[in-house]
Amino acid sequence: MSGAPRIDDWTIGAETIVYQSCAACGATQYFRRSFCAACGAADVHDKRASGEGVVYATSVVARAATAEARAHVPYNIVLIDAAEGFRMMAHGDGDLEIGDRVTAGFRRFTDRLVPYFTRTTS
Amino acid sequence: MSFITGVGLTSFGRHEGASTLDLMSRAAELAIADAGLQRNEIDGVLCGYSTVQPHIMLATVFAEHFGITPSYAHAVQVGGATGLAMTMLAHIIVEAGVARHVLVVSGENRLTGQSRDAAIQALAQVGHPSYEMPLGPTIPAYYGLVASRYMHEYGVTEEDLAEFAVLMRAHAADHPGAQFRDRITVADVMASKPVASPLKLLDCCPVSDGGAAFVVSRERAGETGVRIRGCAQAHTHQYVTTIPNFDRMGAAMSLQRARAQSDLSVADVRYAGIYDSFTITLAMLLEELGLAGRGEAAARVRDGHFSRDGAVPLNTHGGLLSYGHCGVGGAMAHLVETQLQMTGRAGGRQVKDAAIALLHGDGGVLSSHVSMFLERVR
């Protein structure tokens, strides 16, 4: 809903993962919009994610496209199924495997802060 | 009805000094001559895009350059699916009586016209600008993610994927226009440099210069006609993060729609031209389209099923993986080769009976799909 408080997330430099929840149909979405992509309702609310999830897919990048990214090679790009029901792209430890339970932290990558997942310890 | 009446294809690889318009013109000339037409008989033009020469009205720029004044012209952009999407549109335009001869054309000096980094960067833009791009992904990484999950689900191995690279190279070895013609083995693919796991260099198509074109007409030109029997699309997502279902990427959906139009089934198919930007792309599309069971496409490659003398010859020009990939023209080469095979003009690469062909292209990260059935008529 327009006027609903926006929670700052990692895409603008805050150490937080944010998703949206639709009050009308209950759908969750990760990419921020002013409406629900599932039902079209404008009644969507920002929510803070727990940072807990399961590894869905992984790809270790050995050949980066920019000089800035090349300084970090190799880095593991992962898709995470978050506990709250949305999927997100992030970085993670190089040895993560599909199905691993993981917890989010944050690291510098080029000039940005990015979510970084490691195996859940507890 | 509509027919693919003429085809033109340049060699792929390095075309030093050739611009996007040069490569488009060369392919267009070949296609128009092949259709037995004069260029002033072309009354419709559809073209793709060029990352090297971005323009807001490339079809008009091309028509002006080429010296024609069509009554219908514009560009189309659906990533790797653009070639087949343009063919589908040409079919619709011709059937509607809007134009008689539509020239479908693309070309790009993607290899020599820019740095390798610029090429990789331009393409990575299919990712989400806020939620994906800051993580430093590349196109191979998007497909690497898809591959890791698909392999996990269906027990596909890296050696299985390598089979597709080996097959495409074996086919390219017999085409003088292919960018890479030296035969390779599964061991070569496995030993090639890591790019984005599980994909290695030889799992990825190259960046090429080249051009491709064809003419879609209301009437057939030669004795043997290649008729568009049915074509359809599906668009299920844009980003790898938002792929709704790794088992049904959209290929089966577009195929089903094309089948309904054409009254043909996959069992009728005697030749296949399938998008192969990466080995995983080919494996997944073959399996989702039903040309092989889930996890079984590599075994069919090993059995010779997709070889030139097999039951369903596949990408006999070498595909994107070995003929090369110059952008929109890359997947158009699949259709050019299919037309040659169906009209019995493939020379040393000729298959025995390409009576019915299935073409499938995808753009983005298996995001946009176009399926097309072609039928030989005499």
C-alpha cells in the first residue's frame, strides 16, 4: 500500500533481507513492487526475513565480467529458499551443497554489501 | 499458409571490419537470391537487435542501408528466442495478407566489434538490476545455477552434459562455415577451463560475428516447400530467481500450443533444431520437449539418436555450441540448416528424411520460449 513503511534492505546498503507479503492473497514476493505480482492488490507490506533458508542451487563463478568482480574470483552464487517462502540470489561459502540449511550474513563484494550464506551451525 | 522460401547464412567466427549492417546485408542478399527474388520484391522486414549497434529503429536503418522500402518493418527483441519469434510473426503477417515476402534478418559483429568483457556484461543484463546484478552474475552463472539443480533432480552428470558439446562439434566438423570444427572428446570438455560450475568453457557457446536471414512467403518458391505448420510461445518468468518450476520452464507449454495448431506430435519429428546456448540448455530443452525422457537425453546422444544418421538428427550445422553464436542470428542458423535439410540441399550433411522438423528457441534464462513445427510439402 502506498504509505506503508519501507524497510531498508541490502540492495540499498542495509544489513537486512526484506521481502513483501500481500494482505489480500497471502502471497510473498522478494522483488519489491508497489503491488502484489500474484493478485495485483496494492496491499503489500515489507517484512524483515529471518535469514534462515535452504540451498536450492549453486554456481561457482570462475570467469567474472568486470575487473571489480574479478578480484573476488572464485565466488559462489547461490539460490536460497528462504524460510518465509520466497527464493533469493546471494553469495555463499564455496562448499555449500543443494539442500544445506544456511544462515545469512553480509559481506563486501566490489563496492557493495551482499547477503552471504553459511551452513547453519546450531 | 506460409513457407520459408529462401535462406542465407554467413560463416560464423571472426569477420574483421564487418559491421552489424554489413553482416545483415550479406545474409539478406543470400536469402533473397535463394528465394529467387529481387530485393525490391521484399515488402516486409523483421530484424533482431545488435548489442554492438543498439538502435531504436534498426529495421528502418537496415532497409534504408539495403536500399528497400518495405510496407511493414520493425525490430523484435526476445533474447535468444528472437529468431523464431520473428519467424512466427512473419508467418502471421504473411497469412494476414499484410505482406507477401517478409525478410527476417539479423547479424552482429559481436566478437570483433567489442571487448569480451563488454559482450559478457551486455548479456548479463538479463538479470535483475537490484537483486541479481550486484552479485556479479554472468549468463553462464545463471545457467550454472539451473544446471546444478537439474543435475541434482535427475542424476545428470557433468560427463553427460559434455556429450552434447561433443555431438555439436562432430556436426560442425562437416560445415565449412562453423567457428569451431576440430573434434573434441568428453575428456576435452571435462578438462576445459571452469567458467561457472558445473559449466566449463566447452559447455558454453562462443561469441561470434555472423549473419543469418530467411524469406517467409505466402507461396512456395521451389518444387519442395517448407511450410510453417504451427508455432507458439510461452513466457513464464524473466529472472533465474523467479523461475516458477525447474521442471516446466515454459518449453512444454509453448510446444503444446504449437502442437494444437499443427496437429503434429513430437513422435512425428524427423529433424530437430533446438537452442543450445549451453550444454545444459540443450539437455533440458530436449527433455522438456519430450525428445528424450527426463535425465535420458545424454544416453540418447551416446546411442546416436541425435546424430546425422540417427532417428532425430539434431542441429546438424553444429548449433550455437560449435557453429557459433552471433546473437539473434545464432539461433536463426538452426532454421537455415533445417530448411536446407528439408529441401535436400545440405550436401555432405544431408539427413535421410527431414519431412517434419521441430524448432525451439529460448531467451533469457529459459524465460521466453518459441516452438515451431515445419512440414515439407511437394
